[in-house]
Amino acid sequence: MHELSIVSSVVDSVTESLAAYPGARVLEVRLRVGALAAVIEDSLQFCYGIATQGTPLEGSVLVVKTLPVLMYCAPCAELVELPGLQSFTCPRCGEPVGDLRQGRELEIESFEIDEGPAAPGAQKESGVEVKL
Amino acid sequence: MTTRIVELRRGILKKNDELAHGLRERYSAAGVLVLNLVSSPGTGKTAFLERTLTELRGRGARVAALVGDLETDNDARRLAASGAPVRQINTHGICHLEAEMVAKHLEGWDLGELDYLFIENVGNLVCPSSYDLGERIRVALLSVTEGEDKPLKYPTLFNSADAAILTKIDIAEPCGFDRDLALANINRIRPGIRIFETSARTGAGLDAWLDYLGERRAERALV
């Protein structure tokens, strides 16, 4: 159960980055989590509600994108996706695989903010701006 | 309203990873081989480590250990009986060790005076796998009393290990332990991993383990 400390790190990182957007409200935070990262989405979601209370992230939505395990199979000379975590063998040729290329990710991909009423002629900073 | 998507692409455990990277460089510069021992509570990490420290000292090696638990310094006192310098890390509720805790507890130790440093993690088969402590070798332990399918139940940890230890093999038979199945399961999750079958009580399998440590340390010295 280390999801609370993971989510707390997310809150700290996003809060830190928010300093560049004064007055902004966080709508959504998107994570990329590898299937081998040893975290459970339900626990992340549960902890997120608690960890964001009283922070600029309160009320925002946590979106978790799970990344499958990708291994490099030398005999096949290509990247293969493991269908599960019960056997680290190539699903194509059946040989054992040990060269992990994806699956341990635990990162914040992006977050979405509401900067308030559109200010005409406001300078755009980095990031994708969407007006609704 | 005006919405904006801010790309971060930042590792959630970036702070821990950076600290661990710094520790790894320190260990490497000092020439000390660092191992992180991970298992469930009750697998026998402390008994295995007590024996390992004593045997290594008997071979003339300079060893030290850090041991993590939520509370008490019982394990540190047990390990210190080997004569090696030992420090207890109490996490007070946190279910794993983090690089920062390790760095803090290394203060005042001259790593250049050590050949081996063992870090006994908090007994837990899930959370420690996410936290790099800067170790060179992650060791997953499994006892004959736990069930042969544990590697399948906790693949994230067994897949991240560099070596696996079966403990308490002296009581394998009365426990009805299926050795072949356990070895096959470990290999399914971490193909080709070095596995040592040991008993801290009888000393079985210890020589192979100590030889392996010596080899890995020599390798390190060549780098």
C-alpha cells in the first residue's frame, strides 16, 4: 500500500508546476503506469481523493493509462507484448525473454487546467491551449 | 473557460530515482557491493543475513548492514551480534525503504572501508519493488513454508530481482515443499535468474551464495 505516497508525490509535482499558472484550477491529471509498476489503479483513485483534499488539485479527475509489458525477443528480433504477468516468455516463439523495454513506468504524463475566463490577446505559453 | 494541457512527462518517483542514482555512484566509487534483500515478513531475511555476515567476516570481508522495519531495533541487535556495523531504519508505518532513508542512515560511515553492504528491506513483496535504493543486486527471498506459487502471485517483485534465495530448505520435506515447481515458477517470472537453495540453520547452500558474492564483487572491481 504505497499508493498514498505515490499519489502524494503526484500532488506535489503538479502543485509545483502550477506556480506558472496563477489562479488556474486543475481539471484532470493523467498518469502512465506500467503493468509491472506494482501499483493498483483502484488504490491510486482512492488515495487521490484523500491526498488532493485542500490542495489546488481537489476535485480533479485522475486518469490512469496502463502500459503493457514490452520485451525484446532476440530470436524474433522484435518487440513483443506480454499478454499477462504469469510467464516471461515470448508469445510468438515461446523463448524466455528478459530484456524489458516497457512496463515499469510510473509517470505523470500531463495535467489539464482551467485558467479562467479567456483573456483576449493573452500570451500563449508552452502547452496545448483549447478554448471551450 | 480556457483550458490548457500541461505536458509534464515526469517520473513520479523522480526524487527517489535521483537520490538512488547518486547513491549508486557513491557505492561504485567506494568499491562496495550493495545488495537489497526483499521478501515477505517471516521468510527469514534476518536469519539468512546473520549467517551471511558471520560467514563473510570469517572469510575476511568487511561487511555492514542496514535493516528496515516499521518499529523496533530487534533485527539490528540480532545482526550486530555478527560483529558487523549495523544500523536500524524505522519507517514508522511506511511499507518499504526509500533512497532518502538509506542515505540518511549511511551518514558517518566510510563506504571505502566496506566490501559489502546489505540492505534488508521491510518485509513486503509489493511496494519495495518500486523503490530503487541504488543497489547493484536485488535479492528476492522465498521460504519453503510460503507456497511455490509466490513468484506468480508477486511477479513485479520477482521480475525485478537479480538473484533469488530459497530459505529454510532444512524443513522443506515436512512442509511438503515442491522444489521443482518453485524453481520453475521463479524461472517463469525471471528466466535464467541465479537461485540459491539455502538454510541459515544448517549452512546448506551458503558456500555457493558466498562464492557468488565474491564473483560479483570482483566483477565490480574490474569495472
